[in-house]
Amino acid sequence: MHSSPTVITRFAPSPTGALHVGGARTALYNWAFARHHGGRFLLRLEDTDQARSSDPAAAAILEDLAWIGLDWDNAGSVPRQSHRLDLYNTAIDQLRQAGYTYETNGAIRFKVPNKPITFHDEVRGDVTIPAGQTENFVIRKTDGFPTYHLAVVVDDAEMGVTHVLRAQEHLSNTPKHILLQTALGLPCPTYAHFGLILNPDGSKMSKRGFGPDEPVNVRDFRQLGFFPEVLCNYLALLGWNPSNDLEKFDKDFLAANFTLDRINKSNSKFDSKKLLAFNKDAISSLEVLELLQRLREFAERYYPHYVGFSRFLTFLYYERCKTLREPFKLGAFLFLQIGRASCRERV
């Protein structure tokens, strides 16, 4: 890996729901890029949506990130935007004094100059937004909290972020952020926007699942019995090319080889069958006792009443098991029969 301690990336989820696989991939790419350069990977919580943000959601996101194997360099002090209003108000005062803002119905807006905005994207090349395409936008809401646009700019500068890696849905936000950075005299980080993760039919993946058989959140895949390292491996492939037709690798390989020139700017389709095949291969590679330990840990979390059956289920379903949940589903009839037998004995 390269020694470049000046590289600082971040992942900044909103604690308004579960961690979507798209967000997990963004976190993974930022982690890998920072680790590749010997830099720092930081987290922060963008909780300015007071109506929808919650502490349980924040805790669940951090837990899911740790579950897929990511570590962050500010683990002891992950900032929350709701605790940093003074920083944002200071920036707004600076913009107001410089004549960049005006107020409408209690909200403060930024005045966008009538000129084209050009910036370089490490994945998409030079991008130009024509004059008039970016409208004046709100930077402080009527509730006194900043909007995403102002907060993200202030936070990135305050945290020393040098590279912003995110999905292309944020590409249209970048001109607004550059305008704010310029107006505030802040450094502009290097941007890289990668393609989206789509459903197999090409439609956009919902941020809310359709049920246990169509998972979209990290928590769903965990509950279904996928290995975290397998999910991590598969997500890395949805937009990044390791070369040489390689598909199976671990996080250490990803960190050692992750470069922006291997990111694909086109969208990727989420193939659940391929992920399932990856997981089956990972299970097949385990020794029986290793699988037993995995099943016990899984049962302790999701099937506590059947922890004692883990050894039996391991040997029974070892060769055809694709997920850690399958033995408990396939063996459900056994639990039912055992339960009935137990009732007859008591009678």
C-alpha cells in the first residue's frame, strides 16, 4: 500500500433507516481508498432531518458497518450534525456578510451566479454544468437546521476530507458544493462518482425492502445468513474491476489494489443468484467445525431456541447449505416433530 497520510475519506449516512447495500458499497470504497493510500477513513452522522433521524438507526448503521468488516479512524468520536449547529451558523453568517444569501419564508437561500460550473471527476472526467441549470438553493431550513448542501461542505472542510467518493446520484449536487466551497474560501476535495446499483431488470433498487426474499439492506443479508466477507466481496465487484477476471478476494486484497482508475462509471445490476453462489462456495470451503461455529453464532442471534441443534444441523445439511439460515428453515419440520414428541411425553 502507498504511504500517503494526507488522504482522508469519509462515509456520512443519515440515521433515518437501515444501511442499504448501496450505502455499504460507498463506505467500502471510501475505506479501501483510504487504506490503499495509508490515509484515514472517517464516519459522521448526517442527522439534520430531525423528524426521521433516530439513535437506534444510528447504532444499527454502525453495527452493520462493523459487521461487514469496516473500521474507521474516529471510532471514539463520530460527529453528528445536530451537535454542530454553531459551525453551520458561522458559515451562514460569513455567506450573508459577503452577499451570497437571501431569506424567503424563514429559510435562507444561496444565490447561484449565472455562469457555467466546471469540475473534474476522477471517474467521469471533466464535467460542465451550463449556466442557469443550477437554481438558488436552501442552505438553512425554517427549523434552524442546515440543509445537506451546507452541512456537507462545512463538515468535509472541518474534517479535512481530501477525496469524496460517492454514487452518481450525487453528481448534480457537486456544483452546489463547489459554489459554497468557493464562497466560503474552503478547499475543494477530489470528487469521484461511480454508477448506481440496480435491480436485475435495470430498475432502481428501493431503499426499503420488499420482504425477506428480496433483501436490499445489510441487515437483511445478515438475517438471511450470508457471510459478511462474502457480501463485502460481492459489493466491491459492483463497480470496481480487480482485473485478470478475479472475482473472489478479501478486504486486504481490496485495500492493496483499490484505485480509482478501476472504477466503472456505468451502473451495475445486483445479481442475488451470484451472491448466493458466492456464499455457498464460502460455506463449502469451511471445515465442518468451522461451519458449526458459524451456525452457533447465527443461532444465538436469530434462532436462540435451536442453538443446541447446531451440531445436528451442520452434519445434516453441510453439503447443500447455501446460507446459515437454510439449515434452520430446512430443519423446521424436525423441530416441529421434536416439539410434538416432547408434548406427548409430558402428557
